Amino acid sequence: MSKTLSVSAIQNGTAIDHIVSGQAFRIIHLLKLLDKKYQVTIGLNLPSKRLKFKDLIKIENYVLTDAQANDITVFAPEATINVIQNFEVVNKITTSLPSSISEVIVCPNPVCITRTEPVKTCFNIETQGKQINLVCRYCEKTFDRNQVLYSSL
């Protein structure tokens, strides 16, 4: 029996696999890939033995920094990030949840100073078991990672 890929292979770049289904667009925005001229392939709701369904992102000719890889764990803690060269995995990036994340997301609190003043957003990250919460450094309100908004920066 032959195996077929739902998303085509890339020659060189980064593959972000095992993203919890529904989080791929958050990661695309987090990495500001819409502003860059890299070829990006996205797979949504792909079958997965580990997650049942998963998302997948492949970025041709672009390798993530360690900081970018760590930021991804806020929205996809189980993601695997592989560096690809000549269609082969040459490095698996090890990630850890950062203690904070800045500038890429917006506080959902409508009265937070970051919504009305030119202040860069910053959130401290807290975990409770598998739950990941973001605490705004300015208004000190706590939000589930799915409540935060995309930054327009």
C-alpha cells in the first residue's frame, strides 16, 4: 500500500506539525507570515493518530528562530518543529514555553491602556496543568490563550 501526503513536501525550510486543530491561523499571524514573501502551505483538520485532527504549516526557505519556535508553544504546546533540507529533516527544534510574549497579540480588555495608547503589549504566561493563560502586564487581567486578539502590527 502506498502512502500519500495530504500536504506536499518542501525542499528546504520549516515544517510545524502536530498543531492542535484550529490554531494554524494564530501561528501564521504570530509569525507574521502574511507580511513575508515565503511560500506557505497550510493543512487544516488533517487526520492524526495522536491528536485525532491536527493542523500543519510548511514554510519554504525559512527557518524559525528559537524565540519564534518557543512563542508557537503558547498556541500549540505539542507542536513539532522540523528544519528541512533537501526534503529531509536535518534538525528537530526543541521548544519550551516562554515566560512572556510581546507585541504579537492584543489585550481583549477594551479599557486596557494598550488599546488606546501606543504601548507595546506584553503578556506573562501562566500554566495550570495543560491550561495556558496570558496575563496582561498593564491591566493585569488573565485570559485564556484563545481569547487574545491578533495584533495589527
